[in-house]
Amino acid sequence: MMEESEPLRSRIDCTVRIWADTLTYSVVVAALIVLGAVVLSVVTGGGLARANILVFTAGWIQLSYATVVLWPTSPDDLESTTDQPTVKADDMSTKVQSIARSLPPLRWLTLPRPEDRMSPQAQLFVAAVFVLIVSFLAEAVLGVG
């Protein structure tokens, strides 16, 4: 019975590590965008309302860009093949990802294999959703806007 649960436990562990990587990246991206928007708003003489507009705009631009890069270029891209190209660990890392991976909880976790991780484009899409959620919460909960 333990042998049957081991593959399931391994898959769950891998899924948790994949999502921890993606969510930590998303939080770092959202924090950087909010910080940049607040700094830009203060420099240009605006308040928190302008910063929220900048966050909202940046979130939609980021979401649009992530959608474009995730869009398949041909119908062949939609077919699942077993001959997928191998992905190097260096190809999967951006500057923001390396910052995110140096923060907890990723600092304490071993990352899944590069071919098992979410692509940087998919992580960018999830981060864009986070940025838009931050903009919504700033307006709905904090009354900024």
C-alpha cells in the first residue's frame, strides 16, 4: 500500500514545489510593479490613485504580453508530442526568478526539474493576474482610486 501512495505523494510534492515557485515569482513581480508605480506616481506629483492606475495599466499590459507569447503559432503547437525539446536550467531563469528563488519558501525547497517547471511565459501570466488582483484590492478594500 505504501508503494501505491508513493507516486501520488511524489506528484503532489512536485506540484506543490512548482506552484511555490510560480506564486513566489508572482508576488515578487507584483511587489516590483507596485513599488515602481508608487515611485513613479510620487515623482510625477500624483498620489495613490495615480499609482493604482499605473498598477492597473501595467497589469493589463503584462497580461496582454503574456497572452501573446503563450499563444500557439500553429496548430502543430497544440498537439502533444512525446518528443519535446529538453530545456536547460539556464533557459528557465530570469533575473526576477533568481531573486524570487533566493527568498523563502523557495530558498528552503529544491526546485523541480526544469522540464517540470512552469514556463517563464506561464509564470508571467500568473504574475499579471496577481498584479491585477493587487490593483483591484487597492481600490475595493483600501478605497484607493
